[in-house]
Amino acid sequence: MFRKLAFWGLVAIGSLIVVTPVKAQSTVRRVDSTHSTARLFVASSKSPDKNINVGVARLNGKVRWNAADPVKSTFDFIMYPADEKEPGQTRSKSANYAILSFKSKHVDPAGNDTVRVTGELTVSDVERIASYDPSESYSGPTYSPAVVHSAKHEATFVFQRAKAGDDTARDLGGDWVATTVVVGEDFPELLSAVSATNWPVYVAEENCTMPSTIGEDFSGPACTGKDVDTLARTDLQCTTPLTVGEDFAGEVCTGTPLQVASEYSAQNHKAEANQLVADEVKIQLAVRMADHETAWVGASGE
């Protein structure tokens, strides 16, 4: 009996030795939504280098990274207006807005520190009707319950680990950078939602405090932070004249304006011969992983 117990004890210890390295092969880490961004562009397939950065959205989600077998990794995230602290919160600053979510289906290695992540991209166009009832106690418009229109389509993001000096991740120090291009004809709901949404300014490391005293001129808490501005549009080049006189009328712009979705017929996608039409959406991610809330999981995806 003693020999049998000793034998099974050795087997149990051996199993622990074998399982422990496997458990450490994959990690789940949360995306730091205070430092991660999704830049949204509308662009022309005729001139890929011509685009408009219509907004900078906030990024949240989780990444399960399997260093031993990247194919078993998963990337799930959501892109939403930057004035929301968490996706899905009721917003009072805008009646209509858009939320984009992505859930990976499979991952393919594509070189050193690079993977192609294919999955389902969902766009949810949220509409609320605003009502105004000015009175002595008026504090702003009230909104009806949200009406959500959603559509889905397959998309592929190319994820690459950020390197020192990487221009894409430089502003916010992302651990991963990723890009995708979605053709508007394949996913018109995405093109329409991205171009029509008035994306609020993204403020990184925002910190708001209430003043010690509140008087009649109180206008809300005082907030500090770093604005993450949209990039300059590349279809127009605008410069200020070297000399400015009384007849100065502003910057001088050259180039062909890029017409966004709302400026032409979404049914026939036609425009004048000298116009560029935005017929695709480009998404550029800068992803910083949170330093905490790390969970160790099995490489088998358990």
C-alpha cells in the first residue's frame, strides 16, 4: 500500500510540473481605455493616400496573447465616443453616435511580432430624439430611449507590436498598433456611421475636480488632460500667405476635396469627374495594455 501511494504521489507531482509551463503560455490583459485610441478615416480607393481623419475614438477590450502559439490568441475590443468613460453609458452631449465592436475568429502569424486577426466587425448606430422645454429650471435637452441600428461584416486587422520610435503609437505609447481597410460597398453601414458621427475630442488622462466654492458663475468641474487631435486631411494642402493685407481671406488650399458619404448619393456612389469620393473606411489602433488585472489561463483556451 505504501508503495502504491508513493507511486501516485510521484505521478501527481509530475503532472504539476508538466502543467505549470502550459498554464503560463497564455495571458489575458485588459486594454487601457484611458490611453488607447482608434483613429477613424474615410478615404478614396482611387487615391489611397488621400483621406480625412474624421475622429478619434476611445478603445476598450481584452487581448488573450499566447506567446507559444499565436494562432490561439484572441483580440476582442470596442470603439466608442471619447466622452464616454465606458461603452454603453447614457450620454447627454450628443443625441446620435456610433459604437464599433470587433470579436476575433482566427489569428494568423504574418511575420515578426505581426499577426492578421480576422473576425466580426459590428457597427451600432444609436439615435435618440432630443426634446427641449425651456423653463426656469431648464438644464438642457432630454432624450428619448435610444434606437439602435446594427450591422455586421467580416474584417481583418493587422496587429504589430509597437517598436520604440513608432509614429503611430508615439502619442500614447501603445503596446500594439493595428490597421484595417473596409470597402464601403461591402459595408455601407460602417461608412455612413463613421462619416456622419460627430466624434468628440479625445482627452487622455483627463482629471476633473469640483471647485471648493460654487457661485453663480459655476460652469461645471475644472478638467485637465491632453487633447488627442485628429490628423490633418491629406486631400487638401492649405497654407497661409507670406504677407497678409486688408484683403486677407484666409488660408489658400490646393488639391481635390474628398467628398464624404453624406455629400453624394449612397446608392450609386457617383461624383463629378474632378471629385474624389470617400468609398472606404480606414481604422488605425494604438493599443496600450493595462499593467494590472492580468489573469493566467491555459494555452488550450480554458
